Amino acid sequence: MLKDKVSLAIALALLVAAGYFVVWGLDYTNRSHVLLFLLATAFGLFMAFNIGGNDVANSFGTSVGAGTLTIRQALAVAAVFEVSGAVIAGGAVTDTIRKGIVDLSALTDDPAFDLMDFVYIMMSALLAAALWLLIATRRGWPVSTTHSIVGGIVGSSITLGTIASGTGEAFSLVSWNKIAMIVLSWILSPVLGGIVSGILYWNIKKFILQYNEQAKAQLKQIKRLRKEHKKKHKSAAERMTELQLAANNEALVRDEAHIAALKAAGSKPDSEHAFESDYYRELHRIEQQRDEIRTHRALRYYVPILAAAGSMVITAMVLFKGLKHLPLNLSQLQNWLIILMVAASVWMAIYVFARNLKTKSLDRSTIMLFSWMQVFTAAGFAFSHGSNDIANAIGPFAAILDVLHSGGINAKAPVPPIAMVSFGIALVAGLWFIGKEVIQTIGRNITRMHPSSGFAAELSAAAVVMLASTLGIPVSSTHILVGAVLGIGLVNRSANWELMKPIGAAWLITLPAAATLASAIFIGLRAMF
């Protein structure tokens, strides 16, 4: 069975990548603290696996739910773009403590500080965040991986601070202003995502989808007129005398020959007076009504503009977020010229594509265009996600690796390429093995998705992430996309508010749940070693 073969291939790829990394890592760490290194590697890969099952599944939920991609196709896109984003643009170094959320200098500056306590903090944060993500994923709740790892680091850091200096000093390690920003993001992210998505989809619905519905209704009316026309003339022919019928048939034959000649010349009759028979004169009037409908007008004019605007957002996301770790040294002018060139190319490609669809059915043409646009958007989103959110797993793990390698704690830690590849494969494996529940939630359960609404949700989420990053507004890409999907449901009046209750509760408890788990794991690791 194909599914079993794919599962086996992914599992083997993950095992091979993990095995190769372990062999490389043992040499890199000079075989110091071998058991700790093996456990840390397992925790890091487990975290990346669960990021794939929740965060990556969340990113591809709209595409799969809309029927644009199958789960296997989503896996292929994720394998290429998520892993490429992680390896190409994930950064040669990463912050050892995500978001600067805790300040351990009060502890680490003490000459008596045990470096292994720092390693235990990061290990417990990884395992706690991974466990919480697994719990949420199995229930189909899309939650923030960033909030999960932040919660893990906060919980384990406070636990160490309490053991070392007491409760008062422990809580002073945490930057509570940044925690407050995270709390604010619980409200801002879905609200902003929902507003932008709702506005965008409302306009798509009004200017494209409703226009198409009106055009289809008119075409249906034309089809009915043609049927009635044929029936009327058939009835009239039955009442004719033999002489009248012969004359009528001769006129019909001449008209048919005239139409065939015009068709061969690549033209068509310009007037009903070009015909002899009443049948073809009246049929010509009906066909003129059909030509005046301009069925594909919205697809030819509005969709290319929408696609160009969308390509600008996705290109900006790739340039300013996806590739921000690479030393491209592009000026603002150069960045904007690249964005405009991509937009112009997309506009031309979609316009030509839409023109060539004029002989296809309107529904099929609409689905094809929005499906292409949705795949493009999902691929760009995946690349940016791979280059940024992989740090939720690789950041703490790189910190552990750096301590085991160098024997010191640094604000930045080098990220070996082999680690990026291994963690990228773990992301894809997580999407395949445990991502179906979250995909079901995003793609079908909150509201029913279609290519047009899926494109609107993805593009809106990307636009809000870019705008928020530019303005420094604290947001979660996971929460934004859920809000964007909810915005579609509001426009269609089909939002599943009952499902949002457990999802909203999961958002609220993500940070404290991860912190509590990390605290317990930290105590266990400290006791074990």
C-alpha cells in the first residue's frame, strides 16, 4: 500500500538523519556527557517532530482542507520548502534563549554556577514544549510553538532560580513585560487575522465569486432559451406544408454552409441579417446575448491583480523574514524592485492563463486559478516558516550543543547544517504521522474551505505577519491563521464557535502548561544526573 511505503520511507529517512547526526555530534562534543547528548538529541528531534505535527500542519491545513493539495502533496511541498527554509535561511547562529524572555546572568555570573544546570533548563524546555504540543496535536488544537518553548524556558528557569536563590529572586529572572506582550498577542493575533481575512474574502466573494454566480445564472437562462427556441421551431416545422418545409430546409442548409465557411475563416456572423432562415436569425440573437455576458471577465481582470498583490506579500515575507539570516546585503530599493518584478511576472502569467481558460467551465476555471495561487502562497509561507520557527527546536538544542562543545554559555550558538537537515526531516515526519488532526481542524472543522477562501486565509495571515513584524506588534502566526480561517467562517456565516472554545482555552494554558511540565522535568533531570 502506497501510504505504508511513504510512512516507511519517512521513518527511515528520519532514522538515518538522526543516526548520522548522533555520530557527527559525538565527535563534535568530544564524547563529553554522552548520555546527556543522546537525550538532548532525542528531545530536540521530538520537539521538531511535534512542530511539524502542529505548526506545519496548521500552515497547510487550508490547502488540504480546500482540496487544493492532498496530504501527500502537502508533505512533498513541506519537504522541499520547510527543509529548504531551515537549511538555506535558518541561520548559521541562533539565539540560545528565545525572545530574550529570561535573564540568567544573575545565576551564570556566579563562579559556582554549574553549566549543566543551563543544559537541564534547555533540555526540560524542549521536552516540556514537545509534550504539550503532542497533547494539543492529538486533540486537533493548533497552538503556538513559540509560546510553548518560551513557557518551557520560563518554567525551568524559575525552578532553578528558586533552588538557587529563593522564590523572589527566581521570578525576577523573567522579563514579565515580554510575557505581557505574549498575553496581548492572544487577542491581537486572531483579531487582526480575522479582520484582514474577512475583508479580503468579502471582496473576493463580491467581485469574483458572486459575479461568476450571476454569469452562471445568465448562461443557464441562455441554455433554457436555446432549448425553447429549438422546441418552438420544431413545432413550427411540423405545421408547415411540404413546399414550406422544403424551402425552410434549403434555407437552413445554406445558413449552415455559411456558418461553416465563416468558422473556417476564423470569424463569425456579425448580424442576424446574414441568415435566411428564421431559426438561425433568432438563434443568432440568443448567441449575441450569450456573448454579452462576458463570463470570464472577473477571472481575467480581478484575479491577476489579486495574484500580483498576493505575490508581493509572499515575496516580501520571503525576503524580509525567510531570508533575513542570509547576508544578502540588499538595499530597500533592490528589495522593492525584486518584489515588483515578481508581481509583474505573476500578473502576466495569471492573465495569460485566465485568458486561455475562456473555453473551460466557469467553476473549473475559478478553482484552477485559485488553486495555483493557493499553492504558491503555501510554498512561500512554508519557506518562511522553515527558516524562522525551526529555531523553536534548534535554538535550545544549539545552546546545549554549544555548551557540550565549548564548555561555556554564549548569547548566540552556532547551528551545524547537519542539525538543520535532521530537524527539517523531523518536521516533515511530524506533519505526516500526527498532523492530520490539526489539518482537519483548520481545513474543515472551523469552517469549510475552498480554494478561494483558503487563498484568502493564507494571504491574509502572511500579510498580517509581515505588517506586525514591521510595526513590532507581538503576534503568533498560528493564532493569526486560525483567526483568518474564522474570518472566512464569519463572512460565510458558518463559523464553528463551539470548536473555538477548547482552542481558545489551549492558547491560554499553553505557556503555563509548558512551564509546569518543564519545572517537573528540570527537577527530574537534576536528580538523575
